[in-house]
Amino acid sequence: MSSTESVSQLDAHLPSAGMPVVDLARRLQTLPVCTAMDILRDVTPSRMVLRGIQPISSVPERTLAGPVRTLRYLPVRHDAPRSPAGPVSLRTVDSLRPGEILVLAAGGFEGGAVFGDMMALGALSRGAAAVIADGAVRDVVGMDAVGLPVFGRCTYPVSGLSEVVAWDADIAVQCGGALVQPGDWILADREAAVAVPFNLVQRLNERMDQFLDEDRFCQRLIAERGATLQSVHPLSPALRAHFERFRHDGRIPTSGDLEAAA
């Protein structure tokens, strides 16, 4: 599949999201990755976690979210020193669109870097939201100056391009032990990175307000009313009515209301 075909398929998904990519990504910035996994707890969210991937450069305080582009790396061999498709990594970076997150599936290779500051600058210039590398990256000082959020497995000062090569793009890959497919979305923050199928991104969009409001409600009851953790989390049926009122007008129940609900 070509990069152009992948972008066209992404566009086909957008009307079902109910909002443009940029607006959906901005909305998901307020959703911590852990809370997203709680919302999706009935669909084995641990299979979406990109294990071993950690923040390396310019990671913001809020959650990053955006549609996936993928690059698959394979080991170099004496008779296959480069991809038959040509400079796949450069072509893919140059075809990135605003809001996309590039996933480099390098099989966890740590013996050389597969991403650095020049590629970061190229990706940022095309509007990429972030890069996730299942392998080593380098030029952290330069990447910090560029300002593109970069996640990876580790850093390594030597280029790995004599050992691994970008072979193909915009296909299903494995990253951090998880399946990542074109059309998926990445959510990433300082704690974790996950790959979420687009239909489940829609579920996050629909349910996140209630989950976040419930967290705020419980936190305020503990902080302002002296409630115990077990009395408010999870919410009892008796507290549900108070929670719905809180969502309407921002008021939390009095201490007397809490005693009556106990």
C-alpha cells in the first residue's frame, strides 16, 4: 500500500469521528493514557500497550494523540543492503500530514539509532505530532531543539542504518509487542504509549467526560469533605444521584449527605 492510499483511507474514517483529526486530538489531550485504558478495560487494553517505549525528547505535559503512520525496519544483509522500494524512511517522513504520529517498528533494536534530529526536523516540518521508535534514537540535544515529541526504547550515539533499514511503510507492524495498523491512533504521555483501533478512539471520545468527571468528583469528596477512599471509590448507587448533580452544577454533597449515603 502506498502512502497516498493510506492517507486516503484515513480521510475515509474521519466523518465517522464526528470531528476533524486536529479537534479530536486536541480533545484527547485531556485524557491520561491510564484513564483511557480504564475506559477500554473490557477489550483487553494490555494488548494495546507499547511495552518498553519511554519518553525521550520534548514530551509535553498533556496526552499526545493522533493517527498512525508506520515504518517497518528489517536487518541488513550482504545481499540486501537496502530496501527494494528505495529511500522508504525519507519518503514517508516527507509525506507526513499534520497531526500524524510516525511509528518506527525496528523490532526493539538497540545496537544503533534509527531516528535522530534531522528526521525529527523533517517530520515536524510536515506537521507530525510525534514519533514512536521501537528501537534506539540519538541526537537528543538536537531533537530537544527541534521540539518534536519523541518516544523510544533507549538512546544510542551511533547510527544503526548499517544494521537495519527501513523496508516498507504504511503496513501493519509490531511495536513494543503490540499490533499497530494504519488507521489506528496513538495515545502517549509521560507514563505510557498505546495503539488504539479507531473505533475504540470513538468510544474514548464518547465516554471520557463521564470518567474524568467521576475522578474529579471523588477527589473533591476526599479533599473537601474528608471522605474515605472506600466510601467514594468506586461510586456507590447512593452517590450516583449526587454525581449527576455535580455534573450539572458543580456542587458536591455535604458531609451530612455523605453520611446519609453511607
